[in-house]
Amino acid sequence: MAENLSITCRNLTLDPATEVLGGECNDGQGDHAAWQPTSLDLNACLAYDGQPASIIWRKDGNFGAQCDGCSLFWTTDPIWGGQLVNIGCTCLGAEASFVIDRSYIDNRFGKLVCSPYF
């Protein structure tokens, strides 16, 4: 699983109409590191499982077919402190959420990806 995405990426946003996560991610090139604009369609990474009302990691899960009104929110990491980025949506009438920071959504050299499968 990826480490805290919110540490290596900044200005994270979510387009609720398209479920595309965007922002700028550090390319990890040491002293010459740069922030790269990047985006990722979360439908390629997430699904809605409905039992219980939750969004889960699944390749090509197309969660947007069942979920709408999605937005990002931050919570405090109960173990390490700091902030964790989450997504919250209404899925088939139920509130559902997913901790993006503790998932396989990752920053690969400045690009948001669904790892380890992509």
C-alpha cells in the first residue's frame, strides 16, 4: 500500500462530476524534485460494495456508477498524526467513504496511479 499520498502530493481536488482526482505530486528526484500536475480517474481504482456501505479498492471498479456527490475530506491519522485524505460519497442513498491515503492509489514519480496493478 502507498504511504500517505497527502505528503507527496498537494492541492488535491476531486471533480464530483467525473470522479477525477487531481493535484500536483512530487516527482521524487531528490535535490531537483519538481511538482508535476497530475490526475487520475478513480473509477479505475475504486468500487462500491454496498455491504456494508463502503467504497473499496478494485481495479476498474467504476464506483461512480453507484456513487455521486463525492468530495474529499481530511481526518487525523490516529497512529502517526498528520492528515489523511479521504473521499466521501452518497452511494445508492447511503453514505460511504474511503481513505485514499491508506490505499493502492499512489504517486509514481509525480503521477497519480492505481498501483500495484498499473
